[in-house]
Amino acid sequence: MKASTHLLPGLRLTDHRFELPLDYAKPGKTISVFVREVVAPGKEDLELPYAVFFQGGPGSGSPRPSTHSGWIKRMSQEYRVLLLDQRGTGISTPVTAQALRNLAPEAQAEYLRHFRADNIVRDAEAIRKALAGGRKWTILGQSYGGFCALRYLSASPEGLEAALITGGIPSLTRPADDVYRATYPRVIEKNRRYFARYPGDRERVNDVARHLRANDVRMPSGGRLTVERFQQLGLAFGMSDGFEMVHYLLEEAFVGVAGGGREMSWNFLFHLEQLQSFDTHPIFSVLHEACYTQGEASRWSAERLRGDFPAFDPGAADLLFTGEMIYPWMFDVYPQLAGLKAAAEILAQDASWPRLYDVERLKENTVPVAAAVYYDDMYVHREFSEETARIVPNMKLWITNEYEHNGLRADGETIVGRLLDMVRGAA
């Protein structure tokens, strides 16, 4: 397909599509992978190096630029920035229940196995050879994008000039159970801080929970709002504005009804649904625990370990919010996940996942790596990130409590500027 170009103030955007193998081991069936190229106007004819952005997730498309700001503004001054819709996301060939509904669960599961970081990196390498003529490029990985960056360093370091990572250095060897044993206590601490900031929300949260236990409350899209689903609002607590999003939402939880009585506010339900993207980004739910599985099955790790942390019991008198955990019951309450329930169960019991990281190769790393590690990160365990950094040479860490996990979105120009200085030896 011929590339199309359009302009925004301060940005020149060019769209590219690539037909790539679904399974690189068995070429034949292909999928489309979309990339948007961003460069500053007036520099489009210069021989600028490429920088590729790996988005967080898994399952989220790349950012859609609307203004000349943030990290894109910083990098587009000296790079051709490539915003990659990782396979299955954005307007690449989508992974949705709608797209896969005509496949049997076994076929769905087999298809979905091809959407982890290993194949995302294979796609990137194919695009590098086709678009950049095989020249080395720089990568920037945010959150799960950092997991992709470690896979890239492990599998194809010859393609990299440098790697920048924000909030996304994974453990190279730890199983999913280790991840959730570390995650649940961090979420408890985030709850403590939330209710310390908004003590009046303690009774409000308990009031909502009591109402949901006693009533069948339906969301605008048709799914049921259970206590467990309500608890998932805590997923936002790792962001700098997450406490406020939840607090202001809770303010409109109930509405009085003419003639007496009250019920859950439709506005509350509508806005709550907008904060939960599980229906629109099913890869996140289906493959989240597979981000950590290497030669083993996750067996619904977060669900199995939840019982070790009774503070998260949905029947607790003082309800706590959960965090970045996926549970099997989600495939019953989120309408767009229901069609993938059986496939998700197959994948959760699958012990054949290949290794994502070659530790011995990473021990010999020569690619300059600079990473922002957020001290209080709720999603990526800081101690595990430091553990990995001790294994991988040529990796510089900037450990900071100035930002939460969304630092790249909140102050991307500053963060990327510092990371570039770090890989260049200027900081």
C-alpha cells in the first residue's frame, strides 16, 4: 500500500503498512502491521536515524499524535520516530473477540500464541530491513514496551544503536507467581495512600460494595458490575493522576430517584466503563500473564495468589482495590471477553511457552541502554528491575520517585532528553 502523509502543526506524519508472517517459523498466513512515521516538518528529506516506540500494554496501540509536544516533540527533532501498532493492536490486523468469533477455542488459542514480545520484535526487525534499509535504529520502550526492548536486546541486538526504557525492565527468569507475590503488597500500599488522601472515600467505597452485593447492576454495554469488577478501578493507582480519577468518579456513584430511593448513577457507570479497557483491548486480558511465562504455565497466577492476601477479599468490610491483575471471572463479566473465555483457559494451562530472554547473551550486551526506573512503580517491581540491570552490562539506571509509571506521558520531553544524554555519555 502506498504511504500516505499528512501534516499537523510541528509534525509530519506518514502511514506505512507491512504484510508480515503470523508465524515466522511457518511462513504462509500473514497479518498487517501498521506504523506511523513522525518527523519535524522541514527535516523529512534529511538522512535522519530511526527511533521506534514500543507501547505499553500488552494489547494497546501506539499513541495518536495530536500536538507537537512531549517525548515525540523531543525525538522528532533528530529522529524519524516510528509509532508501531504492535501486532494485534490499533489498526494492525486486530485481535478482538469479534475478529476471532468464527474460530474454535483451540484455533483461537493457537492464533493468540503468536502475539507475545518475541513476535513483536520479529516484526520490528522485518520492518527495519524493509524501511530503514537494515540500518541500526534506536528503540524506546514504555512499560510492556520495555519488556519488548529486553527481548530485542536478547534476540536481535545487532539491529540496535541504543535502547531507552521507561518503567519497563522485567525480570529475566522469575515466574509469574514471583511477580504477583511482589505486586499485591505494592497495591496494598497504594490503597493505603489513596484512603489517606481521601479518607471520606472509605465509607463511599464500602457503600458501593454493599449495593453491588445486593443488586444486579448492569453497565451501559450490558456487562454486570460486580464487586470484583469495581475493585479493578485500582488499576489506575499506579498513575500520577490515578487517585483523582477514582475519587472524582466515586463522587457521582449514586443518584436519587424521583419518588424515593436511589440507584447507581448511569453517569457513574458510563464513566467507569470508560476507565476499563478490557473489552476493547482483549490481548491485555488473554496474554497478560503470558508476558512472564517461559517454559511453564501461569495457571491464573494472580487468581491463585489472591487468597494469600485476604485484604483483597471482595467480601471484606473495608474493601480494597486491586491492581494490574487478570482473573478468570473477567471472561464472564466483560461482554467482549466472553467469546475468548475457552481460549484464555487453554493459554493459562499452556506450559509450552518459549523463553523470551537469552540470559547468557544478555550478559554480553554491548548496546547502550538507559532506563528510567520509578521508585514507587505499582506495575513493574523496582527490585526486579535492579536485579536485571545487574545482569545486563552497559545498562544505566535512573531511579527516581519524581514520577509514577506514566512519567513518559506526564513529562516525556524531560525524561527522553535525560535518557538520550545517558546513552551518549552526557549524563
